[in-house]
Amino acid sequence: MARLNVLAFAVLAMATMAAIPAADSAQPSLLTFIFGDSLTEVGNNNFLQYSLAKSNYPWYGIDYKGGQATGRFTNGRTIGDIISSKLGIPSPPPHLSLSKAEDAILKGANYASGGAGILNETGLYFIQRLTFEDQINAFDKTNQAVKAKLGGVAADKLFNEAVFFIGIGSNDYVNNFLQPFLADAQQYTPEEFVELLVSTLDHQLSRLYQLGARKMMFHGLGPLGCIPSQRVKSKRGECLKQVNRWALQFNSKVKNLLISLKRRLPTAQLTFVDTYHDVLDLINNPGAYGFKVSNTSCCNVASLGGLCLPNSKLCKNRTEFVFWDAFHPSDAANAVLADRIFSTVFSQSHSPSPAPSSGGRPHHPHHPHH
């Protein structure tokens, strides 16, 4: 499933949209395309019959409007949902819910899929999921459908002006390299593995560019060693420092990749979104943000998969827990992170007046000691 690494990429993307003057009603709104894993999924895997990476059952969605599961891997909203709401922009729908024939395809789509990774073999044991390559192939079909509707020139203009949010890579560690029974964990050293990820990502981002993507935002990994599914491997329930070091190594190499791509791809606007230390601060100092528990999940995830199953027991106060299940933040944590990133990303000249933080939580300055 997706991890905290994806937490803010959609947020910054939405921020980019807000900085662009609103189009008048006679013009199509800015296209937004989201790629990633379960932190940004809004229901694609519900359309995959045999996928084991689904969240379309209780208790997921218990705090979402209507109280029903939608395919989001949390008890409520994703960060993308919250930021979209703040900006008055609808969250793009799951692309598998859209017909190529309908005009909704002209308004952007979300291709994210729980269990997805940069590598095709990542998340293999979920049976069905849309790998990053699958997501790019799906966008290729969207591209062709839009060109059939609008013509090549108009379609190219729309894609060139669209914002592409990409948050991927955590599953390549959590549901691949960190699983000792899988081939990649046995075949590669950590250094070889990260080089494989980055070289694969190089080709994938280059292909998106060839398909018209110009404004691309890539969100790096968060402190993967601190999510509940990793902490349980520590005798004292502490963060796994080595896993966090690998996440930082990945981030560093992807930053360098984006610099290289900028030199090779004329007119590409590539941004690396780095919130590693912001997320780590929320986990290390939960009380500063109004939380009580950040080392385990609200939902008692006794299952091997780490998801919140219908027979799981829930914590009494869901707003006091940073994590909802073994991998994903709670609605309350998403709200705090969305508020923080929203206020950080927007300049005063571009931002609307800040909305009150969810649940009346106070805003806290970032602790500078990291």
C-alpha cells in the first residue's frame, strides 16, 4: 500500500494550481493528473476484480462523508481531498470510473493504485494493482482519447498546461525490497536496488514527458522506518533507522535525477517535493500537533496485510492517532499535514484566507532540530 512518502505531493500540486489565475467559465479548468499508490488512491482498485489491495469495506470511510468506504485507504479524507476542498477544486476521480467517451475525461483523472510501485514486480502478491507503468499506459490511452475529441494541437496545449502529481516508491521498499522472501531482496544490494529504481523512474518520467507532461511534481519518500508495519520489527517498537536511511538515499538520488532530466528535456518543469522531516516531526512530536499516539494504529491490525479488516477493533478516539492502519495516516493526521503544507506552500499573495484547521487543532511551527 502507499506510505507516508506520498503524503504531500498532491497538496503541492494543488498549490501550484492555486497559484495559477482561475480560468473563466468559458475555458476548460486546469487538468490535473495524479499518479501514485494507496495514499492518493480514490478507488481504482475497486474496479480490479482480483486485487487484494482494496479498502472498500468497513471501517474505511467511517469518517468520510456518508460514512461509507470509497476505496480510500484511511478512515476519512486523503490530503488531496482536503487541499482540493480548500481550493474549491474537485478531487480528480479514479480513471477506471471514467469512460473515454464522456467529457469528464477532459477534467483530469487519478490513476493511483494501492500496492503500486516503480518496478512492475512490486506488490506482486496483491494479484492485481496498477503499477506505475500501468498508470502511464492508462494515461497514454487518455491522451489518445482527448486528442480524438479536441484535435492534436488543443490536446497538446491542455496536457502541457496540466499539473502531474507523482508519489511513488514506498511500496518498492515496503512491499518488495524489505520482504526477504522476494527475489529483489535477495538479488540486489541496497545500493544496486536504489539505482534500479532511479534508472527505471528516469524512463518513466521521460515517457510522461513524451506524452505531453511538462509540469511534473514528484514527492519523495517519508520516514518509512517509522510506520507501524516497520516498527513492529523492532524489539522496542522504535523506528528502523536503516530503513529511514534508505528512504533518504532514494530522495537524494531522485533529486539528482530531476536535475538531469531538466537538462535533457526542454521545457520540462520538474519539482521534487520533500516533506521527510515534516512527517518525521509529526511522528516524533505528536503532542505538539494535538495527537496522543503515533507509534501504533487506531485500528488494531492483527492481520498479516496490515489493513483494517471489518472484524478489527478501533480506538475510542480516532482523532488522537496519527496512523489509521499499519501504513496509512488517519483523517485527523491528513488534516494537520494538509493545513501545514497549505500554509507553507502558498505565498500570501496567492493564497485565499486560511481555512481553520480540522477539529480546531492549533498550528505549530515546525521544529527546526532535524
